[in-house]
Amino acid sequence: MKELYNYLKVELGMNSPDTVLNKVQEYKNSEIENLISYIFRSIKIINVDNTTIFNFKANNSFAGSGYPCNHIACRMKKLEELMRFSALYADYVYIDSPFDKYMHQLENIEGIDRYSLGIDIIILLELEPLVLAEIVKFQSDYICLCSECSKKFGKHLDFFDANVNYDEILEECISTISCRLLNKQNPEIHITNGEKYGFDHEMVVTFKDFIPDNIAKLLKVTKSNSIRLEKNDVIEAGIPSMILENVYEDVLMNYIYSRESKISYLTDRVIDFSLLNMLNDDKENKLELLNHTLSIIPNIGINKVVDLRLKDGESFKVYRDTLNEELRKLKNPTDSEIIDFQQDIIQPNLNKINLTLNNYNKRLMREIKRDVFLWGGVLSVGMISGVLNNNFSNILNTIGGVGTIYNVYDKVDKLHQNYSVNNEPFYFLWKLNNV
């Protein structure tokens, strides 16, 4: 993967989001094809490691996909949450390679959405520290299956289809969301109440190349610039199907992955849990919980988190195991319980480390001052009496010899060390707060 990052950043000069988007727009079609093929071949596809319980398969929204929002700011916000979770908690997080779809398009001689390609390259570059540290790993939907595995895959599909009541989910979506049609040059439908489906804010669907017949009729007969859509209009416009299609496919594939690999599915969409509950396969939403509990951590760069984790792997494991043990004691915690967890568990441990180090450093400073005072007094006497140059060895012997010099330097050096607190359960968090 280093070669891929060198190729993108050094050879192609893709060093910033703006540069990536500009270059992708400027390239000829042949250059785009070569770029996609090179990235696709270079991405290392990893088999799932089943030896650790801290493995996760992220839904596509967390991996920076264009659903539910295609704007780069929304996609990078989700990716940032995933990256912080990966660096601070997971052993491995698996995400779908975002470049599989472009290979499908090339093979089927379809047009390439250059804006989306540019964002996926930006996402790949953003993930660099976690990818090179082998914390975030890629999977591919280019699956080659033997006949036996193909049968097993088919059984999972059949089980999913037989147990998930899509009509019920669709009806609930229609009843939950609210849609308003705005009469503009390019008509827009604004969707609210979509939190259950992963919407962090109001979503906008814009019609440019095609306008559904029922929407076109409404625009002709109404004089208002804002129209609240009735249930039938929402259905005919295909809004619920558009929303659920992305969710359904994401949950289906990740359900099959998690069944085969025994890794945890990582999502913050309530609808995903509704679907999984239909399969009697309730999953714990660890990411949402950890986003709250880890808010005590300063907002430092992912590179620094990864560097500290690689340098101090044992303290990371101790902290992560302790955190996991404490979190398991909380069952469906409220916001106040999360705050209590921070105040009653995490912060006291950090305060304890600070107190221990402060007391230790105060004692060392007293000893250093005493030794320096002794040195200063003896050297002053020596200089006044004129014996320093002539009898330096006698002075050294008087105050303890060369060993005393070493002791002073050793004590000064220990001021910059962390004493014996590296065995404390939240030492890793303390280090992050003091980077």
C-alpha cells in the first residue's frame, strides 16, 4: 500500500482535496481508466482475522459512501468518526473497497462520476495512517466462490429475504419521513424526520435529468413554491425505496460477512438494528457508545494516536480491555449515565495518574535541589581556597565522586519519565491528553 500512496501523492501530486478533485476533472478518459485500474490492483484485500473480539465491519456510511449525504463535508465527518473509533478501540476495522464499483462501470462501459471518484481518492488518502498501520483493512465485493460456498452464500440470502419483512419496513419509512417539494429551476424534495435512516440533518433530493410524472403534475397545477407531499406522492416519487435500497443492501452484505467471520457489524443507523432484530441477531451499537465515552480525549490528529498506539502497544491493550470491561456493565445507557461513566471512571483514573506524577516529581525536585546545593557549596569553597584546580579528585571524593554527577543527571532525566504509572488502566488516555 505504500507504493499506492507514493504514486498518488508523489507521482500524481494529489496532496490536498482540491488538488485531487481538480486533477480527476482534468484527466482524459484513458487516464481515468488507468488510474482506476491501478488503484484497484494496488489495494490490498485482507482476509478477516477471527482471533480477536475487537474486529468490526463498518457500514458504508461510516466508510465515507455517498449515502445518506453525498456532500464531501458529510462524508468526511462520518469517516472521521470511524477513524477515531478505529485508532482508539479496534484491532481491525474492515471496509468495502470504494473502487470496486468503478471497475464494474469500466467493465460495463458506463460513464464514471468523476466527482465521486475524486472523493473516494480523498477518502483513501485520509485513511493512510490507519491503512499503513494495518488497523483499517479493505474487502472486495469481487467474490470468487466454489460451488459449496456459493450454496452457503445463497442460503444466507434466502434466510435474509424470508425473515426481513420489507413491506413493513417500507410502510414505516413512508409514515416516518416528511417530504416537501420546492418549486425551483431544478425542483427539490426536502426530507426531514429521517434520523432513523442515518440522516443527521435535512436531506435534499434534486431532479435534473428526470422528474417523476406525479411531481411534474404537481409543479404544473400549483402556484406555491413549497408543497407538502402526501403519502401517495412520496411513494410515487420513489423516496422510501431510494432510502431503503441503500440500507437494505448494506445490512444484507454486512450481515453475511458477520455471520461468516464472527466480526461485529458497526453502524449507528437505528433501521439497521430493526432489520437485524428481524433476523434474531441483535447487535450492540458500540460506536455510538464510544463516541460519547471517548469525548474526554482531546481532538488530536489521527497520526499522533496511531503513533502512540504503535509505540506503546501494551498500554493501549490494557486501556482498551479496561474500557471494554466497563462498557459491558452498561446496558442501553442514558446520556446521564454516559456522563457519570466519564466522571466516575475515566476522569478519576486520569487524576490519579496526575497526582502520582506530581508527588513523584516534587520529591525528585527536592533531591535535585539538595544535590545541586551541595555541589554549589563545595565548588564555591574550592574556588575561594584555590584548591579546585589542584585537588579536584579530593572534592569529588568528598561529595560522592562521579556517581553523584550521574545521580543528578539521572534525577533530571526521570522528571521527563512517567514513573510507574504506565501500568495504570487508563495510562494510554493520559498519554493522549499529554501529547
